[in-house]
Amino acid sequence: MKIPSNILTLLIGVVITLASLWYGQNHGLMPVAASKDAEAVDGIFNFMMTIATGLFLLVEGVLVYCVIRFRRRPGDQSDGPPVEGNVPLEILWTAIPTVVVFILAVYSFEVYNNLGGLDPVISADSKSEQVAQRHDHSAMGHMMAMGGQSRVALGIGASPEGGSVQPLVVDVKGIQYAWIFSYPESGIISGELHAPIDRPVQLNISAGDVIHAVWIPQLRLKQDAIPGRDSTLVFKADVAGEYPVICAELCGSYHGGMKAMFYAQTPEDFEAWVAANAPAKTEEVALLPPSTQDLSAGEYLAPYAAEMGVAPQILAKVQSFQGS
């Protein structure tokens, strides 16, 4: 029984579609998604994998079929048919990639916008005072209200929801070839990034020498560190774990070794880490007497001279030299 060509084509199309849809969602190429932002990025990646898988199966299937179906038979020395082109076919294989690219452009733009990539970020002179403005049309007015001291920084990442939860602010500095993380809240300076899960984190990023880039694959977020230019990265981790922080810009000979670790911790573990690493508070010690403005030079220096074993006559002789 011979299957009609149109039915066969339909069946092949259904098989290719189902295989593409399955592999596009089960490719296993991405690391664990540790935030909601990662899920949004994974959505567009899975969509691209679905399209790529379908095109691969279609193109390679046609090639394999043609190699087998139109192979030269034994004893056949004739030339092939003089086919010069097929205008409808050329229009089709030009139109399909155009539509696909257009769809991907719109989809990726929407994802980038939802991540906050197009929202203005107000950067104050003090990095710890940076404010992520999301969907706020008063951003320019806010800049003017701060006396022109602020400027728009490069920013990405969804800002805290309505400011209801105070973000953990971390100042990040990239240098050849290390990351330095400073925590204004606790005064900790570390070579590791620690943050509690389910709390917004705002990274204020700068570079001390050349261009670097903070990239945490499990968050699917990346932001450049540019000398002389402020940039921010806002995220909220949902899954506790240990994730690498990688420099994603070629910054020199040892660029490949410029790595750190991001520890997404439970709030209890994060507080324990802060308590164990926060610098000890020192009490202020008064080194000078409460009032010295009415003392002469000899009276002021006498206690110190006695402590150092300087004879009074020597001190008097020094004072006489100063008087002359």
C-alpha cells in the first residue's frame, strides 16, 4: 500500500513538530534556575531550541533523503537535470527565517524589558544610595531634585516590589583578576558574594582598571563593570546553593581565573555568616586631655616627658631654645 505524498508529508511534519517541542523543553543544557528572572530567560532559550531543532531535522532530513533518493545508480553515466532555480522555494526559505528572527526579536525585547533592562536607574555619588527606578516616570525629576549630583547608571534586573522589602546592597569592584564585595550594612569586605534567598539584592558594580562583567549563570543575568561608569544588577535568588561568579569580558591574561562564588543562603545562615565576619566595633579612646588650650608647651609635654624618662632640665633647655 502506497501512502499518498500529501499524507506522508503531513505525518513527517507532525513527527518533526512533536520531536522539536519535546527536545526544546527537555534539552538539559541550562544549569539550575535559581531565580524567577532565570525562568524568563529559559523560556526564550527553550523557544529558540524548539525552532532550531525543527529546522535541523527538516534540513538534515531533506539532505539525507536527497542523498539516498537521487544517488547515481550503477552504470548511469548521464548528467543530472539542468535545474537553475526555483523562485517560490527561494522566497519560502527566505521568508521563514525572516519571520522567525522577527518573532525572536520581539520576544527577547519583551523579556529584557521585564527584567528592567530599559528602566532608568538613578545613581547617586554614594554607591550605597543608588535607587532602582522601575516604571517610574518621575526619574528625571528625582535626578534634578538631588541637585544634579546623580546620573543614570547601566542597570538590569527587576527592582524590589514597590520598595516594600529593603534590598541588600553590595558594592562590587572588579580588578585584574578578582572580585571584591563590600557590604555597607555590616562593614564586611569579602572575596565572596553572600545573600539571603527571597530578598532583593542590589549589586553596585564598578571596575578599577579595565572592563569586566559580573555573570552568574544560575541567575541568567550579566552586567558589565566599566571604569568610570556606574552599573547595577538587581536580583532575588529563590534556590539556596553555591554558584560561580564569572567575569564575562576578556580582561587580560588571567581572565579565565577571575572567578568567585555566590552563596545563596537561608536568612538564618546569612545572618550567621554576617555575625561571624562582621568587623568588631572598637570603642573610642580619648588620647588627649579634655582641655589643653590653656596649657603651656611645658605643661602639655611634662606627662609625656616623664613617661619617656626625659629629665626636667633637658625639657627646660629645649623650651629655652624654642623661646629664643
